[in-house]
Amino acid sequence: MEMPMSDAYAAAGVNIATATRAKELMSAAVRSTHGPAVLAGMGAFGGCFDLEAAGLGNQPVLVASTDGVGTKTLVAAALGRYDTVGQDLVNHCVNDILVQGARPLFFLDYVAAAKLDAEQVAAIVGGVAAACRAVGCALLGGETAEMPDVYAPGAFDLAGTIVGVVERERMLPRPDVAPGDAVLALPSSGLHTNGYSLARRIAAQAGYDARPAALEGRSVGEALLAVHRCYLPEVTALRAAVPLKALAHITGGGVFDNLPRVLPPGLGAVIERGTWNIPPICAYLVAEGKLEEREAYHAFNMGLGMLAIVPASAAAEALAAVPEARCVGTVTAEAEVRLV
């Protein structure tokens, strides 16, 4: 006897009804991010965004970025907590386009799993929507996929694309970054979304439920799930106060790989140890994993969430505008980033 189409697809591991239910649960959160610039959003085959209605400025340049949250999803799955990784995803992407000076316009997400759980997907996308609302960004659309032969049971993947805008004359980095400029750091909230393959391996020694004294009352799992900070408010304040020259989002590759990406050829920087606070989870992982310093600063942000370059003469004013920032170094004429 021939199996009905829906039953056959379900037997193959894909449940269309579950996907439909997930979309119903997330619809209110998604639509709460829409403003007059959104012409077609959830339910359309392609999201539509009216640039004129968005009130863009002179010579607007669109800036786009795509990223994921990596194996931080495995920590979320192990702890059964899905409301934070969506925020991680959006905040990471917002920070990436901030480096070019752009403000976010709209976002699209992608959630995939071996088997969809409607409530789990709704929690993930709810986090995406919450982060989008916080920065005035429309969650324009996305994709939810059930792929039983691609993902391991219980695992899921999360990625997204952001599009933002900046006036051409306000794009970063500026070409006048020079030796002697000050390097300021905006602190991270923890690992953010990088280094989790190494972090998970180290954390497995004690387990996610462990509460070592170094973490000041938090469990290892809680510290690992700390939400990736969004630096839009702080960067906005800096740009209003001082001539901001460049920004570097310290993600995969750490300070050694990311700061050189925004420096002119031939320039580098010295970063002074002890001028900022290293998050407890970073210190814990370095100690437990017996990591050498250079490896730690390649794998983790070590508390340097976003670096900002300003003229040395404007450093005090910048610190007054964003009190939690720290002056951590100086641009040099040597094409290398060094810890001193």
C-alpha cells in the first residue's frame, strides 16, 4: 500500500508540520522587528526593504556580512538553553559591520537541525528577534531546515546575514591611522562566539555544571553561554565624541589576527598587559588547559571585545565618553601586533 506523501516524508526524517508550527511560534517575534521600510518579510520568498523609506543619507554604501555561532550551539544543546545563541548571532554580525562604520538595516537567519523542535526553534529565533529589536534592525526573513542525514541527532546549526548602511565619507577604517594613535578596548562579556571547540574540550574535564571559585559563582556552562556583546551604543558614543579612525572586532584569530586587518600596510601595535580585565572564563580556560599565552590570545578574545583606534590627543575624551573603555596600547611603525 502506498504511503501518503506527508507520512513518507516524515518517515524519511522530515516533518513539515513541525516546521510550520515553528514558523507560527516565531511569527510574532519576527514581525515585531518590522517598520515601514519592510515591504515583504516573513512568508515571502524574498524579503523586501525600501531604502528610501529607511531614510538613508548621502552616498549610502551597503555593508553586508554573514556568520554563525560555531560550536557554541553544542553548549546550548547540552544545557538545553536556546534563548541566547540567537542574540549571539545578531550581535556578532552587528559588530562586524560596525567595523566599516555601518548601522544595521536588516537581518536574515538560518536554523538547521537533524530534527526540528518547534519550541526550540522559536526560542532561537526569539533571541534573534530580541537582538534585532535592540539595535533597530528588521528581521526580514530566513530559513528553517530539517536535514536528518546531515546533522547529528540533537545538534543544530545557526547562521545569519546582516545588511547595513554607511555614508561613504563616514566609512571606516580611515586612511590616516598613524604611529602613536591610541588603541582603546571595549571589554568582552566572555568568549563571545569564538574558540568554543577548544573551550569545550577544556571544559569537559570538570563539566558544564562545575562552579570553580575562579568563575565567581557561575557554572562553567553559564559562563560559556554569556551573550556576545553588541557594541553599537558604545561605538555611537565614541563617534559622537572623537575622530574615530578604526575599529577591530576581536573574533576568531584573536588580537593577533584581527587588529592587523584594519591597519595600513607596514603598521602594527603594542598591547600592554595588565591594562584591562581578563574575563574569569578566559582565565579559567587558560589555566585548566595549560595554554601558552600566544595560543590563548589566538583562540580567545581574552577580554578585548572590540578595539578602537583614536588620536592619542583624543584618548582622554574617548574614555570620558565611554567610561568602561580602557587604553590598552599604541599603533606602531612595526608591522606586527605585540604584547608587552
